Amino acid sequence: MRRPRTHWQISNGVNCLTMLPKTNRLQKKSEIEKVLKEGKGGRFKEGFLILKLRKNNLEKSRFSFIISQRVSKKASFRNKIRRRLSEIVRLKLKKIKEGRHPPTESQGMDVVLIALPGLETKDFWEIEEGLNRLFSKAKILSDEAKTSSSPSPRKAWLGESMR
């Protein structure tokens, strides 16, 4: 008999115990369309990911993920990609700029991440590295997150040296 799962398990033993908080999710179709049409931050591309962003008047940054059927015809693969992206963003929430500097002005952002065909072949760590480069290009990581460069868990696990 199969044992029931109590949490999602992403590849390579990385467990996802919690989801992206509801306050950090773009849920309405109209909000997502605004980011896609009126996004002033531009469009950034890195590998198999496209990032579009737009400043909002909130203290929190909100995220949405678009994974079309062009990426995979199977919903289970698209959902796996969505869970991986969501987990990576959840882990980086503290490093993402929020509306605290200066306190009178909100700097939260609405971010839409669009997956392109080919992303389904990448593992969790490759997606994380691509997303790190994408966030750096878009300049949405806080200044202290850029200066504290700790080795990625994958490189530490594999014993690879940082170049």
C-alpha cells in the first residue's frame, strides 16, 4: 500500500514544506495582464525564463508564474515547474527588495515569470541558478543580498569550488 505524502518533494531531496505566502502571490487575471502590458521595468530573459515586472503601491512584492502547454502537454510537469519556481522565490523573499527604504515610499513589485520550452529538462538547482541571474539582471535583489555571496547548496554538496 502506498504511503500518503505529507509534503511536496522536489528533486534531489529538497523538501517544500510551505508554499509562497498568499500576500506574495499575484492571483487576479487583471493584475497579471497589467504587469504584462504596463510593466515599466521591462522584460528580462535568462535561458528558459522571462521576467516581467511592474512597481506596485504595496509593501510586498507579488509573484505569478506562467507555464504554457508549449513547455509540456502534461499538467503534472507544468505543476512541477510551477512548484519549483514558487519554492525558489519563497526562499529568496527576504533578499528581494521591499518597500522599507525609505519607509514613506513603497517599492514592492509585481513580477511575472514566464517559462519557455526547455525548462522542463532542468533540475531544481539549474532553475535556481538561472533565476538568480535573472533577479540580478532585473536588480530586484536587495543590496545586502548581492554582497553576501554564499556558495549555492548544490556546489557545497558536490564539493565544487567557487570561481
